Amino acid sequence: MQSLCFRIVLYVMMLVISTTLFAQAKKKEFAGIDRKALAIPESRTATTGDIAAYINENFSSDADKTRAAFIWVASSVSYDWRICSMLIFTRRRRRRLPGR
């Protein structure tokens, strides 16, 4: 029984360690893509077409292009939640007003 428990614990530990190492390898794999994607010049970010052109010029595989687009959007797009909530509140209030 102890031998079986030891084997199970050992197997689980090996699984956790290998998963952790694989995840770190993926992170390193994307580091160069992320760095290059975040280096898009401000002049090339005026339109989505400009951003797409930069990505197509600087990345070759579909996976690299997808990662570059993802990291740029995740790092560059932000919302003004204060204004967004004001707009939602205004819309709700207009719906409640009589005569509209």
C-alpha cells in the first residue's frame, strides 16, 4: 500500500513539475514576439489597417501574428469606465422618463 501511495505521489509531483517547466518555456517563446509587437511605432497605430500592416510585415507565421495582435490589444486598449458608467446611467434614466 505504501509503495502504491509513493508511486502516486511521485507521479503527481512529476506531472506538476513538467507542466510548470513547459509553461515557462512557452513564456520565453513569446518574449521576443511580445517585445516586437509592443514596439509598434505610435505613427503606425492610428488605424487597425496600420497595425495589421505592421504585424504582417514583422511576423511570418499565423501563430506569431495572432500572438502579436493579442499582446498589442491587451496592452494598449483601455476603457474609461467612469464615462462608460455615466453613459449607461444616462440611457437607463432616459428610458424611465415619461413622455419618451
